[in-house]
Amino acid sequence: MIENVQVIDLVTHEDDRGYLTEIARHIDDPEPHGVVHQFGQVYLVGNPCRGIIRAFHRHSELWDWFFISHGSAKFVLRDDRPDSSTYEEMITVITSSRTPKLIVVPPGVLHGWMSLEDDTQMI
């Protein structure tokens, strides 16, 4: 693993109406998944075809939270923080709407992802 990166298995609740996957909750969990930070934005990214790559970049202050809501994707993360105990470590995470995970990426960690299916959507 990479210091401060979290890959959190999420639970999907299904019934005859469909399904619900809770990504983050702040109402009764003031530190969702143990990460404290200020809310900035939420966006939806859609890749129409498998194999589209969106990589690599890092943020100096922003924490990213990634969740695949439709399809599947491969994420690659590399620690680019010289003062980190996991400097230059790299991990790969495969996630999908069928195996939901929340990937929490701290500032200074290079990251990117590739869609593994057509019409993959990432929140």
C-alpha cells in the first residue's frame, strides 16, 4: 500500500426495487472512512469505450475520492512524496460497479485510470 491511500470495499444493498451503494456519509460519521478534509466538488466522468486512459497527474492540496458507478476500471497510483515512508511505491486497483470500492488518494500521489468496459462511469 501507499501511505494514506485507502481502498475501501463498499456494500451494495439490493432488493426488488434495485440497489443502493453508500459512497460517503457525513451525517453520523464526521470523518468519513477516517479521512478529514473539506468538501470541494463532485463530478461524473464517462468513458464511452474501453481502453480510454486518463492519467497521470497529482494534486498539491486536493484529496481525490474515486468510485466506479457503472462499468469497470483499473487505477494506478504512485507515491511521489519524497518525505513519505512509501515514496515511489506503486499500486494497481481494479474496481467495478459489481465490486464497489472507494479509492481515497491524498495530495502528492500520482494517479490515473483506464476504463475496462464500454460506457464506464466514475464519480
